[in-house]
Amino acid sequence: RFVLSNGHGSMLLYALLHLTGYDLPIEELKRFRQLHSKTPGHPEYGYAPGIETTTGPLGQGITNAVGMALAERLLAAEFNRPGHEIVDHHTWVFLGDGCLMEGISHEACSLAGTWKLGKLIAFYDDNDISIDGHVGGWFTDDTPKRFEAYGWQVIRDVQGHDPVAIEAAIQQAKADTARPTLICCKTVIGAGAPNKQDSHDVHGAPLGAAEIEAARAHIGWNHPAFEIPAEIRAEWDARNKGAALEAHWSASFGAYRTAFPELAADFERRMAAELPADWREHVDSVLAQVVDKAETIASRKASQNTIEAFAPKLPELLGGSADLAGSNLTMWSGSKSVGSEGGGNYVHYGVREFGMAAIANGIALHGGLIPYTATFLMFSEYARNALRMAALMKIRQVFVFTHDSIGLGEDGPTHQPVEQTASLRLMPNMDTWRPCDTVESALAWACALERIDGPSSLCFSRQNLPFQARSADQVAAIRRGGYVLSEATGAPQVVIIATGSEVALAIAAQKALAGEGIAVRVVSMPSTNVFDRQDAAYKAEVLPAGLPRVAVEAGVTDGWYKYVGLEGRVIGLDRFGESAPAGELFKYFGITAEAVAEAVKSLLK
């Protein structure tokens, strides 16, 4: 795998892909940075072949690469057999000063050293320039010593413009299989542009017509723009070599399939991102058991129970937490910790939320594994840009966020999410779920694992949530993001919409109002994102036009007005929390069944 971590150098990657024979024609290079071209300003996953990940936010490319290298090692440990090494490749990275200034590079590269990812090789483009100029005023780290402290092999002072020196460094890097390698390449930015090289003027701006002509004269290039002489093109063309390597691997895999047919079939299924053929039947069986148990437990515990039920069916599941496994409840009875050698299915990331999420993005991009990562919902803020990158790339990753509201209690406002669930819902391509009980928790997990066109955020409670009784049709309707959980006795006069822990408040309010002769429908909406994708007829069936609506959720209120309208009511929290037991906090902030009932009655006056 190859990752251009300093993604602003995208044209280098596009040019090399074109020259080596990838399906990226010269016409696409001419359309660089234009609408709907395959050559956007930064490399974007899914636009052109050979682009392994989307880069641009500095530091995340090297972090994705750590995930790719870890995935390679884990899959090799799981599938390779003596004489049959079907998973065996290096992960190569190109990065610059900016990537190394970003804090995420510390999070990821520290772990890479701890994990001894010997097939990870990074080229450090050490040109001492960033956008603002020479970096001496703001980046004076001893980078080689830093990486040596991480446990990397460091190859210092390589002349970055000398192919012979670079090749020697590559061979030295590959020879050390116990450590990742950083090759420190001393380079001159813009080399060959006689008047602008070694200055920040060539970092992100075009050379300009005059300097282009000067560069052509300086390097002796006399051919017209975008014209590549046949003899040069032939030297670069790697299609025949690539076809031979692919044929060799295919033959090796054929022998592997003959020797280990079940392993080969599972490997092919997983690399194709397919779930087992009987997956839906397994989910239905698990759901039936969850319904029968009718447990009142925290949804984080319901999540752990679901992992316990699904993981034996999905050997590709790779869990992990940012030093909160015992709080997030993300380990199961078959969890095996990933270490510095061999395999495993659970990663202890340490206190590295951003690094964790971006490493897991790389794992998902590699293929063969489905990563899920966990932390407190409040600390999704640390990981935010990696969540956005997962959504932008439309990759399958499951983000588990526990302690989802003021219901976590005494830890106070530093740990109590208020705006986090709402902001996750706003992220394009992100499906956010906030289940109300064990059944919704299991189905949220099922939907997240089945989704192949984007990530999911699952928000779970610390406190116990009561089980809600449902018909089989209601259980099935959970997959639609929102559904009628409890119908009114008689024609409904008002609809209450709720999520998560507040569904129980809505049910209690419904019961109290029924005693006063007010008929109320309760809609549980565990995923507004999924509900919004339903057809208009279904949405109108759940939320009939003309019926007043009240929404209740222990978080910011703005997003709910799209469902209740400006004349509706929202019971929520538009300020930060406090440190106190959960029950006291819900009363203090007026998030109670009584408040919901009063809001309903205010709409009927």
C-alpha cells in the first residue's frame, strides 16, 4: 500500500499513477482540481485507482498507514500458513514537516513502534519549509531522535534527490523486519525551479509561466506540456510487471485454496466486504433472544451483549478502545489483545482518541477487517476529524460512544455530552444511532455492520434503560430509524418523539396523559439519519401531518424543530451540565415525564 500523507502533493501521485499504467489518462491530469475530475486538489479515495486513502488533513495519512500495516500483520497471522504467505506486503508512506507537527503523528507513530510494524516504511520529505516559510521558527524537534525513542529504525541524512541513495535506504529498511522505518530524506522544495526553489513560494502556489519556462531550461526539458516521449513512457510503464506479479499471487492463492479451502473462502468473502451468507438469520435469532430476555440494563451493556452475540459469527471484527474498555464495555469473551507480534482481535489504543479513529480508518481501507472503536461520547471531539474522514470516504467503521448524556452523572459537564449527538447527526454520510433499550441496541449494531457505504456512530447510556415491549413488526421497523413504539388509545391528538434514555420518559408521559383523556402516540427515533432516508409515505405514516408534536432528548434542541415545527415543543438541554447524581440532574434541568406531559398539554390549549 502507498499513502501520500502530505496530500497537497497530489499531482506527484497522479503523475506517477498515470506513468506506471493505472487507468488515469492524461486528460484527467489536464483537469487537475476541476469539478468531477479524477484528480482533485487532494487525493480522494474512490476517485482514481491507486488512491488508497483520502489525504489532506496533515498527519492522518501516516496514521491511516499505521492502520494498514497493522491490518496486514493481523491478517497474515490469521490466514498465512507454512509455504502459503498470501498476505505479505509493505505499507509505504510519504510525509513532510506538517504531518510531523500534527499531534496525531505522535499518537500513531508511538503505537507503530510499540507494535513493531516492521513492514511500515515512511519517507520523511525533510525540506524545512511549510506554508509560512522556513520552519526553524516553529519546528525544531530532533525528529530522528523522536522516532528512535518510539522504537523505529531511523535512516538519517539520505540525499532525497539521489535515486541510488534512496534505493540503498529502501533495502536497509526492508532488512529490518522488527521495526518500522523512517527514511529521513534531505530535499529542496521546488528543486529545478531556479528562482523559487527552497522557498515557501512553491509550497502551494503555481510556479507561473515565467518560472515554468525557466525550470524547463534549467532541467533541459524541451517537450510540449503533457507530452511524454515514447521511450520515457516505456521505461515507466509497469503494467507488464504488475500483471506478472498479480498472476504469481493468483497462482499462489490457487494453491492455497486447494490446501485450505475454508480459509480461502473466508479470506475472499472478507476482502470483498461481504458478511456471511446466513448473517440475517443469525441477527434474527439474536434479536429473538434479546426480546425474550426483556432486560432492563444500560445500553452500553446491551451493546456488549450484542458484540458477544455477533463477534463469533464475524471473525473480521476488530475491536478497540481509548483506554476505556472496562467503561465502554467493548470487550467480549473471545477478545484477544493485539500486541507486538502475531494476531489478535482487540486493540488497546491507550489515551489516543484521534489516533485510534484514524488508525481504524486505515484498517477499514485495507480490507478484510471491520474495526469498531470506543470512547466516551464527549471525547468524540478529540477524534472529530477522523470521523469526518471516515464519512467522506464512505468506509465501514463502527464508532462506539458511551456515557451519552447528563445521565452519566457525577463526572460533571466536562464529561457530559450536550451537543455531540446532534453534531454527529449533522455530518454527511454518518449514521448516528441512540438506542432506547436492548432491542434497539442490537439492531443499531446490525445496521452498522451491514452498512458498506459509510460509518456509524452508536451512542449508548451509562445508566439502566427499561425494556420496551414491541410486536414483530415494530422490531423490524427499528431498521427504518424511527417508528411508532406505542400507539395512542384512540385517535392520537399529539405525537411525542424521543430517543435513548428519554423514550422511557415519553412512555411515562403517555400513560399519565391517557389518564387525563389525552391520546398520545410515542415515536422512538433511534436514528434520524436513517429515518430521513425513508420514503415520504412512511414518514407521513409515522408523523402524520397536522398532529402537534413534542420531542424530548437530553441534549441541544435545535435539530428537533425540523420534526416538531416552529409551533411544536422540544424538551432538552441548551446549556452545559452539572456534577450531581443522574436522577437529580434530569429533575434540575426539567427533563422529566411531567415536563413532557405539560408540553403536550400546552399544545392542546
